[in-house]
Amino acid sequence: MEKSNQEKILWQKLSHSVVHMDEASTVSVVKEILGNGFSPKDAILNGLINGMKEVGDKFACKLYYVPEVLVCAETMYKGFDILKEYVSEEELSIGRKIVIGVVEGDLHDIGKNIVALMMRTAGFNVIDLGRNVRESEFITKTLEIKPDIVALSTLMTTTLDKMQTIVSSIRNEFGESCPGIMIGGAPVTQNFADQINADLYSLNAQTAVTDAKSLLGIEC
């Protein structure tokens, strides 16, 4: 078998192991990739990350739910922790930063956590502010980090007005140098995003990655 074909088969096995939450297989395939002298970077991008993309698709289609996504992520990191020793952080990063958080008044963060996970998997440098994040915290961290995107999340209709206030404050603070603003969460809609002058509304974690890349002009 040609080396290139063998490598592609191993990438597919690696993706499959992530999707099916098989940690033992993930570690075994990673060791086989390294033992054959194949590219650790390609194994991460074409194996582990492709696997997580498929997981994201399953999550979007409600074939997988939060527990499955988290176990898949743990499986992916089993392989990543081995491969990252052979690859520099710069090789995996797309050089773009995202500040993300759940707006003040909302303590629900599972959806935000999954979006942050998928963004990191896609190569973004994610600065996660957590949940119940005050307006001033978003402003302070945005001034400090100078991110490409600020991402706001909420699962409560009662905090939509807070989201609107934060978006307005960010725009007023940064003017023409304002980063992209994306919003999401169960009560959020495209119509609401238009009303509050957000740049982007994403329906779920998987589309959030594609949408963020599109907003920044990055090839998906």
C-alpha cells in the first residue's frame, strides 16, 4: 500500500475513534501514525479535528447530545495530548481570538462550553469568561485581548435585554475598531440579532465555527 493511502486510512480510523468515543483505539492509531513517521499535524487536522466536526454535525442533528459530545471531546484530547508534543502551537492556530461568555443573569453554560470547545478544535484562541458575565467584564477583556470576535450566549429570555445592552456598549466603546459580535442561545433568533445590531447569529455549536470563519474571511 502506498504511504499516502496508508496515512489517509489512519486518519479515517482516528476520526472514527473520536466519533465512537473509543479512547483505546484513538491512542493506538496515534501511536501507529507516529511509528510510521506520518505527520502529527496532519493527524490532528485530518483525523482528530475531522472527527470532532462529525461530532458537531451529529450534535446539530440531535443524533448526539451534550454527554456524547463531552465524551467525544475527552477521546479527542487523549490523542491530541500525545500528538501536541510533536507540533508547535503556531502550526495549529489560525491566529484569531474569540472572547466568549454567558451574559449577566444567566448561569447556564453547557451550550457556551460546547461552542468554546468546537472553536478551540477549529484553531481559534478562545478566552472563556464563563457564565453570569457582567457588561464591564466583556469591555475590560475586549480592551485587553483585542479579539477578532466577541461571542455572547444566553439560554434565558429574561437576559436578552442584557445581551442587547452589552452589544450596544461594545459598539459604543470600540466604534470603527469594534470586533465582530456573534450571539447565540435558545431564545436568540436572527431577527433579534438584526434588532440589536449583532454581526452574527449562530444556531448551534457546529454552525458557530463555520459562521465565525466566514465572518473573518477564513476559508472553511
